[in-house]
Amino acid sequence: MTTSYDEEKLRQLTADMGHRVIRLNSLNDDLKSAIQSLGPDGWSGKTKGFMEEQFTKMDQDISDLGHKTQSVLKQVDQGRQDMFDLENKLTQTWI
């Protein structure tokens, strides 16, 4: 049982997810800095409050995505171990 293709594709997808999380964090920080640089005269209080609320939600979404990514990676590792164990059992059965 060879899973090298699947493992490589999984590595690529995992790396892509990681890069996206990093990029989202960077964009969120850039947007926060841009709003702060406008100062109190750049936004009405209501608009600034709304934007800050949206960024807080975005921060939480990014954090949740990071936690979900870690959970998926743990499941993948467990799946790999299960496949390795199964492959060993099958090999022992044939011997």
C-alpha cells in the first residue's frame, strides 16, 4: 500500500492552508494599522466602531481556522499511523 502521492498532495494542501492563515493575519494587521493611522477625524465614531468590531470578528475567524487546521493535521497524523499499522498487519499476515 503506497500513499506517497496522497501524502504529497496533503503536504501541499497543508502548506497552502498555513500560508493562507499567515496571509490573513497580515492583511488583518495592515487593515488595523490603516484605520488607526486615520485617527479620530478619519472615521465617524459609528463607522470606526463597526470596523473595529469586524476586525475583532476576523481575528476570531483566523484563530478558529488555525485551530481547525491543527485539528485536521492531528487527524491526518492519526490516519497515517493507522495506515502504517494496517500495512504492518497485512505484511505479517502474508509472511
